[in-house]
Amino acid sequence: MTLHFFVNKRPIVLETSPDRRLLDILREDLHLTGVKEGCAEGECGACTVLLDDQAVHACLTIAAQLEGCRVTTIEGLAELGELDILQTCFVEEIAIQCGFCTTGMIMSAKALLMRNSHPKEEEIRLALSGNICRCSGYVQIVKAVQRAAEELEAKRTCAV
Amino acid sequence: MKLIGKDKPIHDARGKAAGFVKYAGDVTLPNMAYIALVHSTIPHGCVKEVRTERALGVPGVYGVFHCFNTTARTYNRYRSNFAQNLPGEERVFTDYVRFVGDRVAAVAACDQETADKAARLVEVTYEELPFSIGFDDTLSGRNCLAGERPVRDEFFTEIGTQPDDDGLIEVTTVSEMPRLHHATMEPHACVVDCDPYQQQLTVYSPNQAVHGIRLVLADFLEMPYHRVRVVKTTMGGSFGAKQEWFLEPAAALIAKTLGRPVKLVYSREEAMVCSVVRGAMRGEVRSKFKPDGTLISLSMDVLLDAGAYIGNAADYIRALSGKPFRCYRIPYFRFCGRVISSNTPVSGAFRSWSAAEEAIMMERNFDEAARQLGIERIELRLKNVLLSGEADRKSGVPLENIRVRDALEQGRTSFRWDELVQADRAFNESSPRYRRGVGVGCGGHGNTYYPRFNDYGEGRLGLNEDGTVQATLTLHDHGCGTVTAMRMIIAEVLDIPDTSVYLAEGDTAVTPVDYGCFASRTTFVLGRTAYDAATALRDEILDRTAELFSLTRGSLRLENGAVRCRDDECVNITLEQLAQASMLKLKRNVCAQAQFNNTSNPGVTGVHFAHVEVDTWTGFTKVLDYLAVQDIGQPINPAMCAAQIQGAAQMGCGAALREKMTIGKDGRCTESLSKYHLFLATDLPDIRVLLLSDGRSEEGPFGAKSIGEISYVPAAPAVCGAVNDALESALGTLPYDPDCILKYLAEERDS
């Protein structure tokens, strides 16, 4: 099939089989290796990306589902070496260790903050419950998302 | 101190947050072949035939490699230094399969999809043999490995004099622990590049010992060591899973045969079944106490299932026999360890190298003893833990400023243990469904190989032309901040910003020969090496400054990245000026080297506390509160230490309540994360951490001790103790998952 969709705001036209995984399209065809493969069955969340602003597992999403859609990967958040607020909070709150879960974790958190600007701790934990981190006890990760929500709110208030 | 004790993110945190950092699986080289492995589908048997025609017929396939067209030479996956006397027991592709998952063949192709497709077309014919799936099969005499006894190794040791039993209370507990998966989020991977013209192999792999891989590959492939270069790549977690070599030999052999780069990335299924697991263990502990709670005698009989290859099992079981002496005072000790084989995944290194299993057995026994003696659980431990100034009785090494007693006392207060005990009692009396309990776990560990063998490290530092520092140590950051910690140590000594230090990780072409980053030796041994190298560089800087600028050596000091003079405040020579002046005038670089010979191994301990609620209807246990108290000495980077400790608590909660790999009657093992239940963000409370820093080590950098492994040791015992407290039970088989708890409750009702 000829697939037309957007990745990180860029229009993409790709000749691919309809059952090809989004994970392979991103990693192999588009070289977006920030998307990780940890289990290939939707259990670990390392491959989480946004599909029309919803967090999805790229390992369980296939080309046939993508026509006309907007895909955002971790590479779509930072611009020319500048991290966005959520990424910065992950760095500064010491929420990153081995880093293999980090990109998927940040994308799940991003999806949460896009639909809920004042998440409670339970809501953050629930939003991240599809992402496994083996290095931490999730404490700093939750704090990073909490702080990002606060900073984003402060930024919105300043803008007003 | 300006840097030590400050919170810093891991050195590559920004790149990781951006998805920019490359792991081995992200690397692509020109003309690279992708490998897919073919594994045994039977637990035990001989390969009679491998048919490759259909696989070779797939366009894009470069070759099919199997037991009948590759070398019969063997290697040992566990070998990591030349002094180990280990037999080669593994072929790259075997004609005698020992478990479901043994390597039989591999396909190399133009892309992963093609390799995977062709691998499914390789036809293997087996002659099946009887097999064992664990202790009961093997000990009942089921033949599981041709030519080998069911009990592969036996180890006995005794310390002290057997006491007179008069008046002593004997407490016996039996514990059984299942196989565990490390569950590193990054599955194993490696890329091997081959230069056929220089006969050079370059291996890129996330691993804990670049020189270990070099040694095994070079010997296996009959190449000189300098022709094998191993580069440690960013590691997506290890916990011991990446300290044995099971995919590098296959990848290297294929790269060398094809004369092109290859990439081999394990799937999750392969990472679970075909790498290493924490071996299943069964142990009986018999302790004898005086009525006042003083431990007089400890006897342990431990069985370890090595799985299909013996790997590290003989060392692992011996290591266990030394662990009790890192925490408790034991006048008489008797240990019998036996290693069995079975046709199951291979046991190997796992965080704490048996200390976690030892602590589960030991702490369960202490809880039971407390009940039988009528002594409060923390009081019983306080009576028997080692105190500052005592020695490890097994090795004879002084434990220096061990602080396990303080950890127990401070944790008791901080956790509000006594209040929780009272509150739980009231809660349990009023709740028909839920039961609450608290648990405590103690444990000790080491910081180095010493005195098992003489540990040492080498570090080289030098000034660049602009005054920044180039550091060379053989480091393997697992993701816990090793590089950052070393930069902080070096920068603290030189009084420069840590960002002015560049530190490469392990690369056999660049960094000195080293044992590798395990045994919790990184901060203690290599950190001290970094400290000594920085001190030597500081001396060199002052010597060269005195020489070049005609100043008195004794009046000089390093301050804020410049050399200052006590006698003349106007002297302010930057490291850049010095480096350039030395090059131009003295015709030499400002550099230093240090070799640190380690001769101590202080007591490093932890005490964890857990509060749980068990749902007696579902058997599900919720962790309500958790406190980890670690006797860490000087923490170099407290926030990264805390993050690592919280991860250890998560892993321990998993071992206590959920995690197990089961072997089916057909010999197939758990092979999916959907059936291996890890703790998620919704499952855990805000894990609290208390670092006790006054028990400083004498040799560690700035008094630091280890943290990576010790933090895991007390975790599962604390959670298990809490569940047993809640249910007034003495459950022996881990994990205490809903099946286990409901079975126990049903038996209780029936009795």
C-alpha cells in the first residue's frame, strides 16, 4: 500500500505492506531510533508514541491504521538540542537511569498532560502504568511529571 | 566538599530524554547482516539433521550456520578473567541440545525480517532424550545431561566449634525461590564489525566486562587479544544479565566467516529463555538460639539449580556461604551447598550474587525464631547484628564502620514500626477481609573482590590543551550513574567543574585491562582509583607549575581550576596555561597514572521496612509503605543512589510477591512479560530512602561504600516478613502471589 501520514509534523509517503509495524517503520525506514523495542507485545511501553495525540504502542500499531494520521515520537519533542519542559523535568528530577524506558515513559506522560493539565498523583501513576521501568521505583518519574505539569501551568499563566 | 554529596543527573540524561542516545540495537553499519537464531524446541536431545535448503532459498540470505558446518570448539560464557580455571562447555551451535532455547543454528540476512523468515524455514530433526525440569526430577535420578552426575557440584564448609545444644532453642525453616528474569528493559544485543584485511574484530555490546568478552572471543576464535576490540555501548540495564557472554561468540563467528558486520538483537522471549536467569534455589536453615535471643549456631543446606550449563553456579553457591557473615554474628556455622543440573534455562549472575537469596532464607528464619522465642523481631536482630569494629568471621576482613544496628534503630523510628504494629493489630481485629502487617529485612554485602582475590584498578588522567581533563578508566555504566560519579570524584580532587572531565567507558583499545563492573566494586575500587589518579594529576600539575614558573612547590595549591600561590596572591595560572606551557617548554603532557591496590572490604549493609495489606478474598498484596535505610558511607551522588535503591525495592517487591519463571511439563519456560509480572507505577507507594553516611569506609573514595547490590538484599525479606506478619503465617515458597496466598488460606480454613 502507499501510506500517507505525518511523523513529527513532517508529511511522509511510504510504500509498505499494510501489516508492517509502526515500530519498524519508525526505526528502520525513518531511522527514529528513540522509539525502543522492549517486548513486542504491548507489555513494556518502551515503544510508546503518540497517534493523533493518544499514547499507543508502536509494536502493536500497523501501517494500515496510519493513513492520514499524525504520529509524534520522542524526536518530535526536542528541537535542535533544546529539550521541552517535560524532558527537562525528567533530567533535573533524576528520573533517568539506563534510559531505555525513558522515551516511552515521556511520551505516555506527554499524552496525559495534553488531556489533563492538572493530573493528580494517582492519575500520573495510572497514565504510566503501561510503561515498565526496572531501574527505579517510579518515584522520581512521577515527580518529574508533577513538576512538568506545574511548569506548564506557570507558562500558560505567564502567557495570559 | 563542592561536588561530593550533591545530586546530579546521569551524564547522558539529556540525550536519553531526547531519544538521541544510541544503544547497540540502534547501530547500523554499511553492508551489515542481521542475525536470527534458531533455538532448540525440545528440552534434551541430539540434533540428527539440519536442513537449510528452504532458508537459503530466501532472497537476501547470506548464510545459514549450524552445528554441522561450524566449529566444535567450546568456550565458557561465565569466563571474565584469565585466572579463572573454567572448562569450555558450550558450542556456538550445538548438536546436543540441553534445554528449550539452546542454540542450534543461525541465519544471516540483508535485514531482520528476512533473517527471521528464513530462520523459521530451517528444519531441525532431533532424537529426543529424557529430561529434568528441576530439583524433584533431578534428585529422583532422572538423567538430564549425558555423562554428568545429577549433582554437579557439592561444597561444604564449617566455621567455629559446634556448640553444646543444652538449653538452646532450634528453629528450622525451609524456603524455595523460583527462577527470576532480570527484565532489563533493553534486551541483549551486539554488533560485530569485521575487517578481514587486518584480521580485526570490533564488538559493540552493552556489557559489564569488555576485557572478559575479549578474552573469551579471542581464545575461542584463536585470535591475538589485540585483534579483538570490545567497546561497551550504552546499557539499558543489566542487574547481572549482561555479565556473561552468550550472543557475542555467535555474532563474532558469523562476522568473521562472512567478512562483514553483523547485528544480533535478542527478542524479549530470547532474553527471558536464552540468556541467564537467577537459578531456582531451595534451602533449609537450622538456627540455634539462647533463650535471650543470642544466635549460637547456624546451619544451611542449599540446593541451586544451575540449569542446562553450569556457568557460574559453582562460584555462586560458594559465594552464598559467605553472605551471613556480612550482617550477623555467628559463633558456629555449617554450610552444605549442592548444585544440580536440569534441562532448563541457564542460571547466572543476578544482582547481589546470592546475598538476596541468603537474606530471604535467613530473615525468614529470624522471623520464625522471634515468634518461637517470644522476642520482638527488631529486638532479635539488634541482639545479633555485627557492630562497628567487628570482622567478617569467614574471611577475617575487618568490617570497619558497619552501621546495621543504627539502620535498624533509625529505621524503626522513621518507619513508625511500633505504632504500625499496634495499628495493624487493631485494624486486623476489625477487618473481615483485609489483613495488614509489617516486615523488616537486614542484609550485608561487599564492595570488591577482596579478599577472594586481590582487586585493583588503573586510571590515567591528563590535561587537554584547553585545560579540560581527559580520564581513562575501564567503566561500564549500567545506567546508575557510574560515569557521573567518577567525574565528580576527579573534579572534587582537582577543584574543577565535573563537566570539565571527559571520561570514556570500557573500550579494550583504549582503557586499561580490568575485571569489569560487577561485585559492587565500581565506586569502591574504581572510584578510589579515580581518586588516586586525580591526586597524582594534582601533584603533577603543581610540580610542573613550580618548574615552569619558578615557584616554590610547597606554596602552591589548586583552587577553582587554577594554580594559586600562598606567597603571592597574584599568581593565578589556569590549567589551560599550564597545559600549553608544558607542551611548548617542557615538551611533555601534564598527565598521571595510578594503580590502586585494594586491601579492604568494609561492611556495607541495608535494612528495609515494608507495610502491606493482604486481601484475603483475592490473595492480592498491596505495599502500603516502604522505607529503605542504607549504610552507604559517603554517598557520592545521593539522588542517583536513592533512585537505584528505589529500583532495588521495586525488584525486591517483585521477587517477594509476583515474579517467577515457571517450567512446563514440556520443558518450556515462561517466555513473555505478559506472564512475568513486574511492578508498575500504580503498584508501589512512594518508596522512602534514608542514607546513613557516618559509617565511612577507610579505602573508598571520600569514605564511600557500595550500593548497587546491597540495596536489593533486604527488600524481598522485608516484604515477605510483612505478609507473614499480616497472615500470621510462615510461607516458605516465593513468590507470595495470589495463588500462594489463597492456597495457604484455604489450607488454614481446612485445618
